[in-house]
Amino acid sequence: MPTPKPKPLHLEQNCQQQLETLVRKHNTPQQISLRAQIILLANQGYNNQQITQQLPVSRFMVWQWRKRWISFEHLPLSEKSVLSRLEDAERPGAPPKISAESYCQIMAIACKPPESLGRPITHWTERELSEEAIKQQIVPSISPRQIGRFLKRCQS
């Protein structure tokens, strides 16, 4: 049984040139390049199955990116660039509970010697840092484990 024809794409010349440039550039991330190739092949009239035969992607991925590209067709390129159309969408999740400012203040405490803040220790521990952040009212509460994640992020 034949599958339904996918919605056709219609690229403006400028848009097509930008996609081709992204595919050719050596510093384009591979996922972006692959997505650009999907859109270019769809513009040439290939259906989803034919695109999966030419590129190492699933039919679902081709369907998803074709659908996503079509959803942006009504927007001018000045509003949403070609590259931003190919990037990952924002992922859902809870907003951060600790602001960037609070994070910076906690890291500033970690850079100071504990003795300068009246702590009878020579090196900060995660527990001591969390207690100091709460004491200085930077945050209402923070776990030593969260402090550990902050410190680990700074090391990498």
C-alpha cells in the first residue's frame, strides 16, 4: 500500500544557498549539516523514504524535520534565520531555582579563604560552603550536593 505523499517544500533561492553553505562548511556541526541535507533533498522533490535511502537517518527524523521546516515557512528569514530553524528546540523543564547571580556569589565565597569569613577550617567543604551561602542569605537553602555540582562544573 503506498504511503501518503509528504507535504512539498518550497525554498527561496537565498534560503537554499544558505542551506547549501551550511552543508559545505567544515565547521558546521554534523547534526545541523544532516538536517540541512534533509531539507535540501525534500526541496528537490524526494519523499521521506527516498531521503532515508540517501542519508543515514530514520524516516521519522525526515518526517520530523520536514514538518518543522514547513512550520517556519510563514516566518521571514529576518525573523528566524536558517541556522536557528535547524537547531534543537527548547526543551521543557523546571526553571532554575538558583539564579546566576546567586551562583556567582557562591563561587566568590569558594574563592575566599574560609578563615576570612570566620570559619575555623583551612579548606572549604561542600557542607561548609552550603552553610555559608545560607548564613549570608544568598539562598534560602542549598544542599552540599548542589554545591558539589557547582564546583565540578567549574573544574571542567
